[in-house]
Amino acid sequence: METKVNYTIVGIFVLVFSMALIAGVIWLGAGAEYRKSYNDYLVYMNESVAGLNLNAPVRYRGVSIGRVKEISIAPDKQESVRLLLEIESGIAIRENTVATLRSQGLTGIASIELSGGDAQSPILEAKNGEKYPVIRSAPSLMTRLDTAITPILTSLNESIGRLNDTLNEKNRADLSRILSDLAKLSDVLARRSNEIDSGVTDASKMLANGEKASQSLPQLIQRLGRTADEFEKMAKEASQSSAAARNTMAHVDDTIPEFRSLMLQLNDLSASLKRVSAEIERNPAILVYGRPAGRPGPGE
């Protein structure tokens, strides 16, 4: 007699056994993850958390240490976003730990990045009346860039507006005329470059000659001074001789008018040399440029 097999019971048994086998494999492969214990922390963000979703990773220096458990508006701070973080209990969160919102490249997916937390800072604990410890937050990179760039863009827009006001139609026409005049002046200077070079060369030679003259000027002044003194001495001696001659030759005074004229000329020459010496000492440039022309008289 053949044994009748209940295929329904066999099918149910195989199905249950397969599900149990799959569950065991999953439990063995991921059971350690589910057996981890976590501590809850609060973070209040004063900026938009767009791109941050539930179960978003919480990282400490790039290493995943937890996830975002809840996202909500803070009931007592309507301008802030309340984030409840679930962090592995083995991770030490300290009082100087800072939470920052960080976006993942161009995708816009955000995560929470923790930084700080040196060993000298005490462990973060919940304060009186609070259920969870509160981690301090810091502005994200995009928020800091927006804060820094907004005033710059505002100033740039104001500067562009002022520039547009300055470069109105009249000022643009004046600027075009100035540029045209500069082009003409540049063309004239280019055509007369040889003359300009020659003038510069002559000026250099004149300055060199003036420098040489200024170096020899003190000796010349001393010589003129000595010459004037000698002429003065000669004139005095001649005058004394003339006086003596007048005393001894009074009777022939009317017969030698040329001698008296010579004495007068010697006196005039001595005075002229003194004036020349004094004028050169006051204005040495006379030796290079000559005596300046006098003012024109009436009707000239």
C-alpha cells in the first residue's frame, strides 16, 4: 500500500524553512549592526537644511558614526531647525564638538559633519531640564560664502551704477575727444622724435658745461677779486703820484690833461671790475646764460 503524501504540508514546510534560512543569513551578516547601542543628541540649525533627509549620515572627520533620527521645527525657536541625532555610544561627544551641515557635491544630498572635541574638553551632558545633550552648531560653507559674497555683490552693483552714471553720453564724448587729442599728440611727438632727441642731447651738453663752469667759478671769482684789488691799489698809487705831481708840477697841470683823464679811466675800470665780481658772485649763471634782457621801456 502506497503512502499518500500531503503536498500542501510539504510546500508550507519548504517555504518556512527557506524564510528561516534567509533570516538567519541576514542576521549573521548584519546582526552586529543592529546590536549596536546609540545615544541621542540634539542640534539646532539656524539655516536651511534643504537636502538633509531622515537617516542621513552623521560623520566625525569623514567617518560615519550615526544617523539623523528626526527633523523638525524647534517648538520654542521657530527660526531654528531641531535635529535629533543618533550617535554610537562608543563615540565621545565633548562640549567643544561642533555640528555643521555639509552638502555632497552637485547632488545636494546633505549630511551632518562633527568636528572639534579635543581630549581636554569635558564630555557633553544634558543640562538641567533637557532630555538630550545639545551639540553646538556652526554655519555651513554655503552660508558663510553667502554671508561674505552678498555685501561684495551689493558694493559691486553700486559701483557699476556709479560707473554708468559717470560714463554718460557727454562724458563719453569728452573721453573720446581726449583720446583723439592724445593720439594726435602721440603722432606729433613721433614725427619730431629726432628733434626731441637733439634737444635732450643739447640740454645734456649745456648742463655738463654749466657744471664745469660752476666748478671753475670760485677760482674765477677769486681771480677777478684779486685783479680788482690790484687795479684799486694801482689807482691809489696813481692818485698819490698824481697828487705829488700836482704839488711839484702845478705850473704844468694845464699842459697834461691826458694824465688826468688816464687816472679817471683807471678809477672807472677798478669800479667796473668790482661791480662785475659782485654780480658774478650773486648770480653765477651769468657766465652760462649771459645777462638777462632788461624790461622794455615805454613804447617798445
